[in-house]
Amino acid sequence: MIYRTTPKNFETNVDDNLVIGYYHGKAIIRNAFGDLCFMQCEEAHAPEGTVIASNELTPLSVLQKEEQDEIKKIYL
């Protein structure tokens, strides 16, 4: 079950997009819902465990099917 909360008293929601690994120059990121996304970057810029802002993510669906399947096979 997923609970969504509304920020109160000028609080902000924190992105929960965590870098879980790398695949051919792409940071592989899992969000709070378990969905995988990616971001083109060097490993030194966003090492594993880094939290990434949602506006910087690209869905896996823009990649070729073979590459999507390989990433899902490794990280799901």
C-alpha cells in the first residue's frame, strides 16, 4: 500500500529516486514505486546511492527494447 502526503507549513516533498547502478554510461534509478528510469551521466557525477531529482529522469521506454530488457533483467 502506498500513502501519499501533502506538504504542510512550507515543507517540501523529497524525491526518492535512488541510483542503484550503471549500464553503458547510464545511471539506473529506482523511484519509490519501484519503477526504473535512467539518466545519462558519468558514474563520478552520481555514484550509487545518490538521490536524483525527478525532473532529470528519463523513462526506460525511450530506449531500444533489447536495452530495456537487459536493464530490467539486471535490476529487477
